[in-house]
Amino acid sequence: MKEFIVSQELDGIRLDKAIAIKYEELTRTLIQKLIDEEKIKVNNKIQKASYKVKQEDYVQIEEMEVKDIELVAEDIPLDIIYEDNDIVVVNKQKGLVVHPANGNPNGTLVNAIMAHCKDSLSGIGGEIRPGIVHRLDKDTSGLIIIAKNDKAHLNLSNQIKNREVKKTYIALVRGCIKENEATINMPIARSTKDRKKMAVSKDGKNAITNFKVLERFENKYTLLEVKIETGRTHQIRVHLSHIGYPIIGDTTYSNGKNEFGINGQMLHAYKLTFCHPINGNIMNLEAPLPKYYEEILEKLRKRQYQIIT
């Protein structure tokens, strides 16, 4: 059971939005489901999502039971870039979810890694995230490290925490960026308008993104090399969209525009630099751009493309 007294700051806000602001871990979809199933009360009465809460209202939320997710090893093809007894580095394909959740109980990278590594995975990530040290969005492709044992996992986690793991991405954005290089230093927080999205906010956490222009295409598109100093949720996507250069295919942060008819954003984690968690060797790993990505770039270079509107 969650419960709270409505503060002055929330006075006059819709019930569903007030709950979303109060509890960031609850999605708007889940909140609506809880309201529909009459599991949310205001002053011991059932209210609609549109109810405007008042200061000192007493809100009670009866939480739904979380269903256990049974992990099953699945034979999903993996592009292994590097592997030894302690780690495996995968070039994750676009569309592959990293770890299971209630909405994605199987068909994830974890299911695939379990089949590949058998019983050799760290347990620190928890029952549904064995071996997972960091993550990529479902529709972001590229390099991701999996820890095979707890010692490797702890070491890599500390490297990430101390910003010692260097991540470099390639992004194709809409619009022609005039600067050859720039840094975006804007804090990011969960959006107050849509809890599934992130947004630049003065109340957010520190977020720093550096980019360098690789190519420009007819003043319409720009290919970027992007390096992040922090690892906020959707950081690159939010930052680039906020300054007016959304990533191609990113329907979440580009007003739904998808002029090349592709699924998912053209964002690829192409390089990782880190210290091997056990032997201390410097690891410099790269993953080539996906075939569809290369084909679009080649068409742009030859001006042989047809925009889908």
C-alpha cells in the first residue's frame, strides 16, 4: 500500500498526474489500470483519473501483485565481439530488449545470454538481470558488456560509477548542425507530462553529452560521433532532440516523424573502452554499423533516397 497527503505543490492537479509525480516508478499506464480497477482512493472514496486533487487530500494506492518472471534460456542469435572466462561483449541488435520485465517476459538479451553462457553469469544484477552491468534502449544497437562472475560485475559497476568506461555512439540526426563540435550540459529528469519519457529539467540530474560532426548531408541531416560523460536514461536522445536535432527514427523524441520508414532510432553504440575487470588490460572494442544503417548513409551520400512522408 502506498499513501500520501497531497501537498500544496500538487493542489489542483489531476489525480493520475499527481500520483505520477509523487511516484516516478509508477507508469501512467499502470496508474490508469489501478484507477480502472478501483485500487486508488482519495479520502477513502473511488475517484476518476481526471479528479483534481486538493491540498490535504489523503490518497491511497493498493499496489498490484508483481508476477514472478521465470527466466528461460532461448536460442537467440548473438553477435559476440569479445569473450573470455569473465566477460562477454555483445553487439546488440536493434529491437532486442536487454532484460525481462512484465511486458517482455522472454525474447530478451538475458534469455539469449543464458543459453550462450549456461550457468556462467554473475548474480549481482538480480534474478531477472543476471550478468547485466549496464543497458541499452530496446531500439539502440551496439556494444553491451555482460559479466560472467560477481567479481567482474562489481569491478565493471565501479568503473561505470566512476565514469571510467568510455562509450562512443554514432547518431544520424535531422537537421544540419553548424558547429563541428559541441557539448550539451543540461540536467535530465523524468517528464512531468509523460512519465514514460525523460526531459531536460532544472530539477534533473547532471547530464553531459559531447558530439562531433562526421558528415553533413545536403543541409538536411548530420552524422555525429557522440560521447557521454554521464549515463542518464535516454540521455543522447533527449539532449539532441532538445537542441533541435532529433535522431532519425526516434518516434518518442521526434514528434513521430520517421522519414526513412525504419523502426527504432538510428543510434548505435559503436565503441567501448574500459579496463578488463580481472586482468586490468585496456579493452578497446568496436562494433560495425548495422547493415540498414550503412545502406541509408550510402544513399544519402549518393543522394539516392526517397523520403517517406
